[in-house]
Amino acid sequence: MRIKKRSIYYILLLCICWFGMAGTGHAQSNRFYYEQLSEVEKAVYKEIVENVTIDNRVVTIEWPTKIEFYTGTKNDPDIEEKKQQSSEQVKQTIQNALDALMQDDPMFFWMDIGTTTEKWTFQGSGIIGNIRWKMMPIEISIGTDYTAQQVRQLRQRIDGIDVFGETVMQKLVMIHQHLCEIIEYDASSSYAHGPYGALVEGKAVCEGYARSFQLLCEREEIPCILVIGDAVDTNGTIGAHMWNYVQMEDGAWYAVDVTWDDQAEVMKEYFLVGSETKDRYFGGKKFSESHIPSGDFSGSGYKTFEYPPLNAYAYDPNKSPVMSSQNAYKQEQREEYHTHMDVTQKSLTQGQQLLQTVDAMIDTGQKAASAWFDAILSSDIIYQLQTWIWFFIGIFLTVLFVVKEEMKK
């Protein structure tokens, strides 16, 4: 059985695009919390990412959906209450988008949600005896306590930190050790709650440690997220805290608390541990008992973000992760599916199998292309450029093949 040459060209184009995506797919920041937003919140998130910088902290957004209401007259006594309800809806959306963005992308550490403002007005017009009040474009102004020079200084500092290692584990050990050596736990600095205080001034609290760890992991393309919550110390005192979750090659998530490991001597009591891991020096508590996550990042009560489940025990590169019952059930379903497919595949002719394979590749390519174009629109400009270059290389090579075959006829 022969496959048409055009099908080969299409498959070739898809393969080239896949290789291009593989080269640029990890370039943008991890968007773990972005995926938990509503479609409207995602649109606001993208607008801020694409337009806001430390030098330009104002963005005007055409709201993704209509927000409007009607009143009988321009003097309706319920107007102010209805405006307030609409305003609260907008405020919650912006807050949730900023909450996700500040935890997803460590280079937005300079944002100050507390001074974010929304400016908008209503328009009134007569519509069949009613008045329609329509929300106008919203102007969001992001506050900050940092200067552009400080942000550039931090970038230079990050670029100057060398991380060596052939495996993810080796790189994480070096990042963990380096941060413990250069940072002193000190709340006196005005920038102690961010990576600038930690990496440039060498003084920080838990937030500075955790955000610095995330920055270096991101640079090394290691999946890492911030976790916000409370910690219970050896005296039973509960206080606000921040640490990290890291996803290792086995696909499971493990916890890292650089702050608590930064003692007189660098420790690894909280390095790639699991929920059931007990420490030996700080009261013998399980990690899940001493570290209690909270998904309400800003304390506004608007949205509770979810964290990935921790593996039960500490990371061991020689062992498989201990999955939760839900993940184990999904794994069983996948195994049953593949077993069924293997039996079905044996009953097909060779030609049918070939056609099925080609169809599956085309279907996968369509899904990949859709995700790829979405990534183009939401990534930074430099990575957009890289992705488009790969796209046009694919088009160019495909055209060359087609022309060559046509000339042979």
C-alpha cells in the first residue's frame, strides 16, 4: 500500500513545527496558576503580561466580556449599588489575574497589588425607555517600590550565577546550597520579601528565599512553583510562610524549603521531601503538619488556588513515586486503554495500521498546532520570534519538496 506524497509533506511540516516547539516550549514562565483562571481572568492576565513593564506600569484593557446594566431613569436610586456590584466584579477579576501572574512569573516580583487601581466610567443612553450603563475600557495602574535600575541589576545578578550539573537533582542541590550560602535571614531590609533583597543585598525572609529559588529553577527549565501558607515551628508557633514545590523527572512533586534549611550549617531537612517526610531536628513533624498551604494568595478571599499533590515520601531517583489513589486510578485506566489498543491493533491489517498511524499523527498535529499558536500569542516577544522562525523554516522546506516533485513530473 502506498501513501500519497502530499501526506508525507504534511507530516514533515508537523514534525518540523514540533521540533521548533520543543526548542522554545520551555522558554516562557511556568503558568501553573494561569491554568486555574476563568477565560476572562486569563485574558486580563495576558494583557498585563504583554503590556506592563517596570518602565510602563499602566495598561488600558478593553474588557473581554460586556458588563452593563439597565435602569428606568438616570436618577434611579439603585444606580450606585449596581455600579458597585459591577466594580466588585471587575476588581475580583483583576485581583485573581494578578495573584496568578505574580506567583507564576518570578520576574514580576516588583508588582505591588496593594496600589493597583481600576479607572472606568459608565455611559448612559436611552434604549426603549430604559438607560443602559456600559462599562468603558479599564485603566490598570501597577504600583511598585522598585526602580528599573534595580530590576536590571537583579537580572544581571541572576545571569552571573553558575549552576552546574548533568541531572535535575544535581542542579537543585547546587541552587539550594548557593542560596543558603549567600542569603542571611534578615527582615530589616526594605526588599527582604523579594529576590532583589535576597540575591543583590543578601538579606531576605522566606519570600525572598522562595522567589529566588523559583527564579533559578526557571532559568534552568526546572518546573517549580511558589507555595504560600503557614508554618508551625518547634514551639508550635504558627506564622506566615512561603516555600516551593518542584516537579522531578518521575512526574511527582516534592517540597523544598530553603529558608528552614539555612541554619548555622546548611541542612537538607526540607530538600525534595514528601508530605509524610518527618524532620529530625525541628520537632519530628511530618512536612504536611509543619507546612500548611493556603490558596488565597492575597488574602482577599476572591479565589482559592490549588496546589499539585505532594508525593508521599522524599525524592529517590531510584524509586517510583508513591501516587495518590486518584492518580493510581488514572494510571490503571491508561494501562487498560493501551492493553485494549494492543489487542485491537493485532487484528488490523498492515495497511489499516499504517492509515491509522497517519490519521493519529495528523490529529495530534492539529491539536499541537492549536496549542502552539496559543503559546505564540501569550509568550514574550523574543520567544514569539523564535517560534515564527521555526514555522517559516517548516513552510519553506515543505514548499521546496513540493516544487522538486512537481519538476520531476
